[in-house]
Amino acid sequence: MNQPTPAIVAQDAVRRLPRVALLLFCLAYVLPGFIGREPWKNADIAAFGYMFEMASGGASWLAPQLLGQPPEFDALLPYWLGAWAIQAAPSWLPADLAARLPFVLLLAMTLLATWYGVYSLARSPQAQPVPFAFGGEASPPDYARAMADGGLLALIATLGLAQLSHETTPALAQVAFTSVSFFAIAALPRRPGIAIPCLFGGLAGLALSGAPSMAVLFAGGGLVLGFFDRDRDVDTESRLLPPWKVAALLAAALLATAALSWWLGLWQWRLSPDGLSRDARALGRLLLWFTWPVWPLALWTLWRWRRQLASRHVALPLWFVLVSVVTTFVTPSSDRSLLLGLPALATLAAFALPTFSRSASALIDWFTLLFFSGCAFVIWVIWISLQTGVPAKPAANVAKLAPGFEPSFSLVAFLAALAATLAWAWLVKWRTGRHRQVIWKSLVLPASGAALCWLLLMTLWLPVLDFARSYTTVVRGVAMRIDQPGCVEAFGLSRAQAAAFRYHGNMDLRKASKQPACPWLIATVDLQAAMPVALDMHRWQLVATVRRPVDAHDNVLLYRRAATK
């Protein structure tokens, strides 16, 4: 006997995850990493530098530049959001924190859109579980809600999401608008009222965030799927848009996005010159760790649902994942391209849940328990070593990697880390207890473990991470040697370094020339040999070499303009 779907789910297995607990869990994942830290190298502070310049009137809003350099990503909207937030923030709020506030909302929007995207796909007829002979199978709304909970947990559990989703870069805006577009295409047949504005807004936002080609590809795949989709809603009281209307709306959104991108000059191909000839092993490792632990679940979904590969709930997320993976292999920013596929990959992982056996769920639980408990233990041991000197070796290793770092104690950070660790212990006890099986239960520990380790890093380890990943040390070293902040010429500074000196040092940076216009010159050590070719070094006198303790490539040379005779 052939089953219509591989999902066999009873009503008892689709109990909803408590909404208050889910909300607090999402807050515990979203907020750490945005609050209390310095801008980090390289993309984070570089993007903030453009926002700061735009907000202060030093850069064009349609063609932002920083020390004569355009942004690495041809995006506009993310820089606008940060600049608007800086301008609207009160004077007592630091500019870097103000710039992060819109990105907090973008990450929250990513999680919310992913939840509703999974929910919409789970309502598809071919995604429904097998009906029982005497009733008792999961009802469609409850089943879809439980699947959406599982998809959200799968996304949070993904290791690659943590750092990039907490940076003020176009990458976060791209994944947020990708999630909105994904939800819109998934919900368009059933909920056109909310899906249509999300479709146009999501694709336009993705294009304005520097990924117009991805927006067109995503919409093109949805167009083909929408035209040939023959699913019918299980809820007879709701009306579905006919396939031709779905296809027409997707075609209109695609054309509007392409026209907007052309009008603003956003069509920029950034293909890697060596393309697929890059180190395949490095890309393979990136795919494995960046998408862990959802990629094994996604592969399991493709196997168990192989007879429904053309159905909307499998074909749509699969298309988003394939576009992202192929882009990963042909663009320089591999991790940021792969980031866009994580919401769809988490969706595929969610559809593995109703097909799991108890032994598979137990294997996931025990592996997750050991892995994340071990990570949390290491984080705590190193922090205790830094605070007390016992054990001595972890503190010595930190001192070797970050010379000059002085540990500090924060009661708020300690209490937050302690509360998160106790919550993890309670979850482990709850998960290993005898409870009725629910389909999202297997992803509680992976998601909680990922959130725990991220929160511990952003509380206990935040001082040493700030010391190692920010430019405040080298900027402070330069500023203390300059009489007063003012006009400073720069030679060879990267975007990130220029943003750091501009913001942390309050310096009026200008591009160095043969005719000095400022009393001071900052140059990178790596380009010292090229300076005599581009500059008249007889006009400059070396004052100091300012070192960045954790990376010699970030050392800078400070020159004073020589007195003319």
C-alpha cells in the first residue's frame, strides 16, 4: 500500500510550543551580539562607517563613499537604515548602537517570516500527514503550527546564522528580505492579501540590499512553481488563487524588481574570477559547518519526501537552497551567499520531523547534549581562568593570543550567563524525561544549545572578543600621540580601518597626496614600501609604529609633517 505522504502524525504530537517560552527564547538569541559591544572588523565596522558618514553628511545617499572607496557590497537600503537610525537617535545613545537597532528588527523579521513561511507550506495538501482509518490524525492548522515551530528552532540551531545575523551589514538585510520573499511566495495562493505586499516589498528590499540577481532568481523559480502548481487547499472555506494569477503576480514582482535595480544601477556582477576552481575542500567544510545541524535533516527530507519533490512544500525551499549553494561556489563572499539559503534549509529540515523514528530523535538529542554542553563547559572554564587564574593554562593561552588584554567582571553579564546555563540544564532534564512526543521536540536541544553558546560568548567572553576584534586599541594608540583630533591624511587604510579612525578617533581623514594638507599621516605597515612612490616622504617624519596586539597586519605607521626650511 502506497502512502500519500511519509508523515504519520497524531493529534497529540502537534501540541504547540508555549508562546511565551518561544518569545523569550527568540529574545535571548536576538539581543546578545547587538548590545554592549564595539563594532568589529571587518565588514561590521566598514558598513557602520558608511552609515556614519551618510548620517553626518559626509557621503552621498545614492553613492556612498568612505575615504574615496565605495562599499564592498552594492547595497543602499542597509546603509540608509543605519544612517536614519543614527540621525533619529537621541544624543546620549552611541551611534554604533543606534545603527544596530534596525538590524535587530531585521533579524526578528527573519525569524518571523521563516515561521510563517513554514506554516504556509505545511498547509499544502501534499504536506499533510496520512489520515487515520478511525480519525485522530493531526488537524491541518495544528500540524502546520507545530511544523513552523520546528522550522524556527531549526533556523536558530544553524551554526552559520549566529555571527552574520548579528552584524550591521547588508548580509543581514539580504537574509531578512529573502525570508520575507520566501514567505510571500509560499503564502501567495492561500493568503494573497498579506502575501502580495510582502512579495513586492521583499524582492525590492533584497535588490536594494545588494542582491538583485538573487531576487530575480528566487522570483523566477516561484513563477515556474506557481504556474504549474496544482495543489488544492485542505480548508474548503478558503479560496486559492488560480495558478495563472499566482504566476502573473510573480511575473509582475520580478519585472518591477528588475526595473528598480536597473534604474538605481544595482546590477553588478560579482563572480569570483576563479569560480569553481577554488579549494573544493574549503567550500565543502563551509557547507558542512555553516549549515550544521540542519543539512542532514534536509537531506533526510529529500529522501523521505522523494515522491513529492515537485510539490510546493519541497520544491520551493529546495529552489531557494540550490540558488544559494550555487551562488556560494561562484561569488567571493561564500558564507554571506550561503546565509541566504538558511531559512529555506531550515524549512526542509522541519519536514523531516514527522518522519523520524524514536531512535533517530534520541540520537540527535544525545549528540546535541554532549556537543553543546561541552562547548558551554569550555566557555565557562576559560572565563573562570581569566577571572581567578585557576586553571592557569587557559588564561595563559588567552594572554598569548591577545597580549595586553586585562580581564574585567560584569555582574549583569555573569547573571545573564548563569540564568542561561540553568535554563539549559532544565531543558536537558525536561527533554530526557518521559513526555509525550511532539514533532518539534527533537530540535529543542539543538536550538537551545546554539542560543546558549552564543549568549555565553556575548556575555562572558565579550570583553576579550571586543579587545581582539575591534580597532579601539590601535585607534587609541594613535590618538594619544596626536595633539588633538583633526585633519589626518591616510595611505593604504582599509574600509574598516578608515571607519574606525573616523568614528573612534573623531578624525577628519583625507586621502594622502604628494602635497600634504594635514599635519599627520597614518599608513599601513604592509604598504610601507610603496609609500615613496606615491608620496614625497621627505615631507614626513616617522613618529611611531602603533601595533594592534592580535594582528600585525593591522599595525599602522604614524607620521608628522616635517618642518619646511
